[in-house]
Amino acid sequence: MSYYKVLFFVLLLTSLHIKADQEQVPASFRLTALDSGYDISSTNFPTGPTVIQFWGSWCTGCKGTWRELEQTLQKHFDGNVNLLVVSIDPDKASASLRSKEFRQNSFTMGRILYDDGGKLHEALKVDSVPTILVLDEQLAVRTMLRGHPDAAMRKDLVATINSIK
């Protein structure tokens, strides 16, 4: 296979946009706060449209994705959408260190959390970062964006959230 075919295939895989088949958030999970906020679980999950970005401490592109996602949500929804940024790191200490760096440099709107035990990202079939999900009020996945979202993906994200509100 030629270099260009391999490169095309890799680029295709890293920027997938998938309409979800109504995956549901699992009945029981816990997200541990990495910031000064409270833990989130299946019993106190935010109401209304929720955007979840899964990230890893090793992901250099996740920081830029956080910033763009936050700007998009502020611009179109004035912050009136729940934003949860969830680490899938196997090591909570690494996730905590990186989250402090991200919070200081760019990120102010959402909650920074850790998927303790990996229940949420495994149940939702998140296998790469960054991955962004939009959940409706019933906690059904309405759309999934994999990779760094380009302008078209951000536009679809806004349209999906508008269809929920």
C-alpha cells in the first residue's frame, strides 16, 4: 500500500463523525472530580443537553479541542449547556496534573472529571481521544465526534444541541 493511501486511511480514522445508535449512559457509574467541584454519578447527572469530551493526559491535541469546544458552546449557547471533560487515563495522578495545566491555560466553563474504573467510556465505546458526545435529557447519545472537530463537525454539534433544546 502506498504512503498516501496509508496516510489517507489514518486521517480518515482520526476524524470520524458518527451518528450514534442511541447508546445509553450506563445505569451505574461514577466520575471523580479533578477540579474543585463535586463528583458526578448516575444519581446526580446534570439535566438538559450535555456535551462530554473524553481526553487523555498523553493527548496533545485535547487541549486545543477543549478551547474550541468551550468557545463554540459559549458563542452559540452562552454557556447554557452542560460540559463535562472526562479523562480516560489509567493513572488518576497524571490526569489530575494535566487537568490543572489545562484549567490554568485555557479552560473555564466545564467540569473536569476522571472516569474512575473506566465504566463510562467503556460502556459508550470510546476508544480514542479526543471523542465528543452529545447526550439528551434521557442520557441517550445523540452524536459522537472522534478526533479534533473541524468546522463542519462543530456546526453539526451545534445543530444536534439545538435539536435537543
